Amino acid sequence: MSKDILNQLKGSRGFWGMVILLTGLSVNLSGQEVKVDTSYANNYYLNKRAMHEMVEVKPWHVVFLGNSITERGFWNEWFPYVSAVNRGIGGDNCWGVYARLDSILQEKPAVIFLMIGINDLGRGLSVGLIASKYEQIIQKVKRDSPGTRLVLQTVLPINESTISYDYMKDKTSAIKVLNEHVRGLGRRYDLQVIDLYRVFAGNSDQLPEKFCVDGLHLNEKGYQIWIENFQDNKVLCQ
């Protein structure tokens, strides 16, 4: 790229968008750089991913994909009539999910249930940036395994009064906006969306304390609500 063209791009907002995607830095109009943390490859992630990859995902598998909220589920035991595999990793974000899709998609699984995004919000990432990476996940699944049924699940609400993680506090508004993006992506790509946010939050926009252990993660009663929603709506029978 010539210096003249590069200089022209530097004067445009599009250039800074390219910087965000390529370098992980957000640059405001005054030129000040602000770190954007999209990292994921910590020791826990790497170890858990390696363990997952010891067991190949097969064409008949139903994959539950996400972070700790997915990881803590006993999907195989709860849905013994399907071949469920758990691909949740605690602390994972959209970038970590995207990075491990190749091994999941290699054998073209039957179904993927995706829930991701809360840890991205906890990092302070903008909803727009998260939604952009989320869309890349969708595009990769549809491109690399078009026969796989991809089902999106909205991000669960949190309980602002009891949540014990400072970095997750005051995220309710952002969760609601991110879920609007998830619903919109479902419509755009003709994907089923299981709106678990509305199932749990109702009209309060809060995760009821009786369904969680720390304001963020579900307890056994919370997972029972999830299971019953799947069973009542015959989600696994489609």
C-alpha cells in the first residue's frame, strides 16, 4: 500500500476500525490508544481445549459450546437420548470460541448450541465489537459445516444485588443490548434463537437469586429451568 493511500486512510474512521481488528487496540480521534483485551489463551483454556481435542466431535454429536455456564452443565446426563458433548470452557469469550471451532467442525456435528459473550462484557469490550466477533463465529460454522444446525442462546441475566465479581457489575444494560444483537443475527442468518434471557429475567431484567450461586452462575434450580425450557419447546427434537 502506498504512503499516499495510507495517509488518506489514516484520516478516516475506517482506518481506525482496521487498527482495532488487527492490533487489538482502540484508538480515539485524538490518537490516544486504549487497550482492548480480547485474549483467551490462559493455562486453563489451553489445558481444557487440549482435553476436548482428545475426543473427536462426531457427525451425530450435539455440541454445547460456551463458557463456564455451559461447562458446568451435565448435558449428557440431562439429555441421555442425544449424544451430547460439552465444549464449555470457564472464562472463555467469543475470540476463544472462534479459535477452537476447527476441531469442533472437522467432523460436521449435527447441532451446536452456542452461548457466549458475558466474559467479553466483563472485559469491558464494546457490544459492537463483541457482536462483530459473534457474527464471525456464525459465518465460520455456516461456511465450514453448512449441514450443522446452529442454535443461538441469549446471554443470561445477572443479579446485580448479589453478584460477587466486581468486573461483572453494572452489566445489565450491556447484556440487554448484546442480546438484541444475538436476536438480530438469528434473524439475519435464519437461525433458531433460544431466548434464555427472557426465560430467567422475566420483566425484572435480573437473574433471580434462587436460581444462582453468585449472581452469575446457575445453581441446580437454574439448570432445571434451562432443561425444562428445552423439553417443553422440544428444542432437541427438531
